[in-house]
Amino acid sequence: MGQSDTELSQTTDADASTSVPAPRQGAGRRILVIEDEPSITEAIRFILQRDEWAVSIIDRGDVAVATITGQKPDLVILDVMLPGLSGLEVLRILRGTAGFEALPVIMLTARGQSASRTLAIEYGATEFIAKPFANADLVDAVRRLAAS
């Protein structure tokens, strides 16, 4: 025979008390954004902090490698065109630095920069996102790389 209303209620109450809300994807992990356009950096900061990522931002390529090796982020979002040192040079140096060869790096490229994209592949970029980008595409890429 079936369960009584009291038994069903108790089962439902017990199930509800054991359910745990899903953790945020970032859970405090660190992302370093290296981008010199303030509107883009603030958009990236906003969408990733909503997902509980700890986001740091720098706007120059010439301090990028020292910042990455000092902060040891879990993931880097790197623009191709930067003052001081290009994102491609930053990536090339980073991939030659012990302990950072496999660090996930998402390259931000302007649409139509096929030569830059080819070099970034050669230098070891993990992922590419063309600007302008959809917020969901960036969050999906970050989550995918963080999970691997």
C-alpha cells in the first residue's frame, strides 16, 4: 500500500533539510585581468565577482609577468593590445617561466586579428574571446577552464 500523508510529509521535510545550495563557480579563486580599457575591465570584474571570483586588474603589459608570478592567479584574462608590452609578448614570456607553462590564459582579441590569434596559438593561449564579447561566453570559458 501507499504511504500515509504524514509519512510523505516527513520524507519531503527530510529531503528539504539535506539539500545544499550549489556553490558559486568562483568560490574565491583568483583571476588576473590584464586589459587597458576601463569599461571592459569593469564589465569583466562585475560579471566574475557575481560568480564569486576574486578579480584583480592591471592595465599594462610591462608589469604583467611580475604580477602573475607574484599573485599566482588560477586563471589570466589577457588582452592582445596593451601599453608597455603586448599581450602576445606577455604570453610568450609566461609560457617560458617555470611553473606557469600550463596556467589557463584567455586571450582577448579584436575581431579580425587573425595574425595575432595565430601567434597566440603558437605561444600557448588556452582560449580566445573576440571583443566585443557576450558576458555569458566569458563566464562559460572561465568556468570550463577552471574545471579542467
